[in-house]
Amino acid sequence: MSNSDPLIVGITGATGAALGVETLRACRDLGVPAHLVITETGLRALTLETDLGFDDVKALAAQTYPNKDVGAAVASGSFKARGMIIAPCSIKTLSGIAGSFSHNLMIRAADVCLKERRPVVLMVRETPLHKGHLSLMSRAADLGCHIMPPMPAFYTKPQSIDDMVRHIVGRALDLMSIEHDRVDRWQG
């Protein structure tokens, strides 16, 4: 797969909007076209947690789609995407994906990637977790999703939150087979 193949990036209303923003920045820097879907609550979290607005993240994406547009290009299996990263992924979105309840574009795009056997990475952002959350993650994994709660790695001796966010996003890019240098690799 080449870097010209688009990656669908989803940002939901769970805390951690910086993860989605960094995914978009990484795509831009690596020449990977990012097709963005952001939920209404994702936009709210973005403005609460960062100094960015919709126009800022829209500028990082090659294409942006309204979450209510279930007829958008990324809603079809004929749209050739390399996969999807949802960063952060809310429990509500996880629930929709685990139940194949495609009532919005975010969930529909993930469902399409799964049916086409394309990778889907869910950076589930919730803690603590109860058994219902764990069951949903298990169901999503059974469907083919990579469940990737955004856990920081400390062996890299991060100096900032930005360092941790870059490393987490780099590991998600690894799951998409996107070549990058955003991760300090473990050398043993």
C-alpha cells in the first residue's frame, strides 16, 4: 500500500482530541491523505481541550465529511481507503461499531472498513472500565478492530504530553503499515 492511499481519521467526543489532531498532522507530514469524520461532541471536545477549532483540523485533512452524511464517499466499500483510526474513540462509538449499528458516518465508515477487511484502530478513551465496556471491546475485536487504548510508553522517557501523544499515534500508524519515524523503537 502506498502513502497515496487515504486513511480515514475519526475524532469522537471522548477526551483526547489531541490524539486525533496528531494523527491528522502525522498524515499530512507523511503525505498520507487523511479523510476526516468528526462527531458533534468531538468538535466540542476539540474546542474544550485544545486551542484549535474546526477550520484548523479541516485544514489538516485532505477531505472532511459531516458525520450525518451516511452517503459520503467513505460510507462505501468501493472507496479505496487503507483503513480507519478513531482517535479518540468514545464508548458510544465503540458500542455502535460492536453492534454494527451504522446510524452515522463514523460508525458506517468503520463498518465498511471491517467488511472490506481493512484495519480499524479504536483508541478507546474511558477509565475505569466496567464489564460492559470490556464486552464491547471484545466484540469489536472479534469483528476485526484493533483495540488500542492510548496508553503512554515510559521507556522512551517522554519529556512532554506531546511526546506521549506522538508515540501513541506512531504505534497506531504501525498498525496501518504506514512508515514513519515518530516512535523511539525499543532496542532491548
